[in-house]
Amino acid sequence: MFEEFIKSEQFEKYLINLQKKLKNKKVILYCSGQFLNQLINKYDLTKYFNIVGISDIRYENNPNEKHGLFRLIKPSSLKNEIFDCIIITSPNPKQIKNYLRNNLFINKKIYPIFEEKDNFLPKIPQAIEYFNQTKNILKTVKYLFFCSKEEINTKTNYEKKLKDIKNKLKLNKKIKILFTCEENQKWCSNNIYNSLKNNNNFEVLPVVLFPIITSNRIDFTQKENKIFFKKHNIETMDGYDYKNNKNFNLQQFDPDIVFYQQPWYLENENHPINVSKYALTAMLPYGYTTLNEKFWGSDSVKKVYSNLWMFFSESNYHNKFYKKAANMKYKDNLIATGTPKLDSYNEPINKDFERLWKNGKNRIIWAPHHSIKNQGLCMSNFEECYEFMLDFAKNHSEYTFILKPHPALKSTVISTNLMTEKDFESYLNEWKNLPNTNLYEEGMYFDIFKTSDLLITDCSSFLAEYFPTQKPIILQDRKNRAPFDNFGRKLEKGIYKVSSTYELPNLIRELLINKKDILKNTRQNIIEKNFYIPKPSSSELIVDFLQKTII
């Protein structure tokens, strides 16, 4: 069977071409097992490539396992290796490539050991069907050249659904809107939800709550999510099938439009490719993109974005960014509306947030990221500074603190053995109970921003989200953190940086006690030139777009 496979794929010819492409490159082979064994038995791969070693998920817990003369590398250690590219030694490379990009955030070139072909002819039937639906020859030709077979299919599905929606409206039926949510901390649809709820053309279904289920993280946060949404008078529905241990299929809710919260954790039946068969799909940016495109998302994330009916982006700059980073160029599913999160800056402050600050002095938010121990984006300094920050708060009553941890921090702290769950909860409780500190773990946190005096963080999105306050920001930097994109580099000019926690006390004193904020005018100029905060609001722009497009 192996012989037939490599013959049909013209393996040796492809191997020689790949050899030429990777001349003088340091290569890691990823994915061991019987298939690689057969390849090594038939071909001396060292004659073709400069092989640094072999990596596989099986080596994560068995680092002493041998594979001939090759050095074995744990996947979690790949970021510490010196290499130029990875060759996936499997006949089915897509899932593995997604894992390397999505879970390990490998940004080096990745090649399959077998040639992947993008055939043009198989797309023609899909293009013809799209044309039959729209009679638009220009878009048909464009999609034929620049979209995948799946993407043409989803576009055809959306055209059919738009016709179906218009027929419903003729019968005086309401358009059913469904929002999904895995983490209330990332909920950014509140104003849109309320606006659609008060619109006679729409019926807003209960928000469907899903737990986060991945290979290395299972968070059943349904209880916390329900409490959050109940507090904000939003009806919810538990979307998890506890009997069969999987998320419900969204089709059973009979929606016309589905708003996703984020591109992660989407099970196959709830992927836009499948949901497009019965609903329009849309997504809002749950954060504010500031990262370099190479670190922004995996192939699986790009597949989600490029198959959406519509993505509402932060700005025209971000439209250009997503066209490149998410492979959305020529897909006609991007519109710059600003992010609804920033609408909060035009709204009055909820007095409950004032009460979170235990006194009125020098209010500091500390917002640590979750990517500790060089995981993922490598942004977090939590491991190095969590004890220091608590001791600093204890010993400096002239400051008031609120700890705002990333929602994934607890999971990462436990999975990496930095703390036990009990130890982490004890740590959080100390922040709750000190006379000058508090803890806030929920979403809709912009009133904390508005009532604070300073942000200390190692996150990326929070930098942009906090920026419109015009207040100072301290970035806890580190050498190997994921780099910024052009937008992020502009923000950097207005941000103070520290590479060690021991630099913090003097800088905080200068900013809050001595009132020496030398970057204040720089931040104001950056806000005026680079932020898109539309009037009257981003949420109204999005609702208006839905009405004009659909109704």
C-alpha cells in the first residue's frame, strides 16, 4: 500500500524538488510512527535534508525514546531549537500543521512530505452554482480564482440563506439571531444584543453557552457564565450535551444568523462551513489585534475567518491586516465598523465598579496574560512576578490594585504545574481580601479601565483596549514575546516598558505620585491618528449594516 501511495504521488520527484528548495536549511521532521519508519527504510532522508531531529507528541512524556540515530525533540521545546523549517512526515499533514500553528505557535515554514495540490477544475461546478444564485459574473470569476472549493460553497449557501430570510420577512416572520459564548470575559456584543432585542424585525434567541474543550484544556465555566449573563439581564441556554460529552449542534436552535465569539474551539458541526447551510455567520473581534500576522492565527483559524459570511473588524488598517493574516483578500466578507468594546467609552460609569476600588488612591490594574513557561505567544511574566506583585501591593498602601487575570491563566498555571488549583485559588483570595486590593474576573470590564489611573500588563489586546483612556500603560516586556504588527508598534511609542519587576516601583512612583507622564501627549496623538471609534457607536454601525443588507 505504501509503495502504491508514493508512486501515485510521484514521491521521488517531489522529494528532489523539496531538496532543492530546502538546500542548506536546518530541518526538523515532525510526526514519527510507522509511516516515517517506512520512509526511512526506503530512503536515506539525510541525503536530501539537513535533519536537526524528529519531533512528535509522543515524545512529550517519553523524551528518552529512541528513533535510530536521530535526536528526539519534545514539541513544547521546539521554540528553543535552532531550525529553519519543519517537514511533516505524514500522508495527512493538515491537522498536524494546524496543531503546530494553533497550539505551539510555530511560525517557521512548514512543508508536507507529500505534495499538496490545489486543483482548479474541481471548483468549476461550485462556481457555476454560485453564478446561478447571483447572476454576478465578476464575483463568480473572482471567487473561482481566489477562493477554495469550500469557500465558494459557503458563499453560495449564504446567497441561498439571504433569499430565504427575505422570504421570511415577506411573511412577517422575524429573523432569528443567535449569539454563542465560551468565556464571558470576552463578551463584546452587549449593545448589539440589546439593540437587536428592541428591533421588531429580529428575534434574539438565548445566548448559547459552550465550555472550552481542547486537547489540553477543558473548562466547564457554564456556572460562572450563567451568573454573569443573569447579572446583565441576558437569557442564556446551556449548549453542552453532558450525556454525550459534546457541544450541541447549533442547527437545533434554528437560527438565521449566528454570531461567534471567537474562532477557537469550534467543533466540526458548528464550524461556519457547516453552519452556512442553514444560517449566516458573523464574528466580532473579541480583542483588539496588535500582534504580528505570523503569530496571529493558525490555518484552522484562517479557515474559520475566510468562511464567515461577515467579519466586523476594528478599522480599515485591520481590514488590510486580516486580508493578509487570515487569507481574506478577495473574499468580500470584511467590513470596518470599529470594535463594540470601545463603545463603552461613550457610556456613563456603573457605580458598582467604583466600589471595587477599596480606596480612592492611585488606582492600578494588573492584568497578567496566560502564556507562561514559554507557551504559545510567550507574553506572560506571571511566573516571574506573581509573588513580587502581591508583596508590592501588601507593602504599598499608597496604591490601590485590581487584579484582572486572563481567563485562561488558571488553566495554564495548573497544567504547567506552577501551582495547584488550591494554591491558585488561595493566591486570588489574598488579592480579594487585602485592604487595598481586589479581584475582577468577569467580562464588560471597561468601567474598571475608566476608573483606574494606570494599567500594568503583559497582554497585547489590553494595550489597545486601554489606550483610549489616555492614561499611562506599563508593559511587562520579555525578549521572546510574540512581536507586534504595525498597529502595535505605533502603540509602543506611547507605552512605558520594563524588562524586570524591580523596575516597577520607581516607574509607578514617577507616574502616580510625582505625576511625571512624559508620554501623555504621544498617546493623545496616537489615539487621534490610529483609533477608529465611530459615532454614534460601533454597535449601531453593525446593526445598521444588518438592516440594510438583509431587510
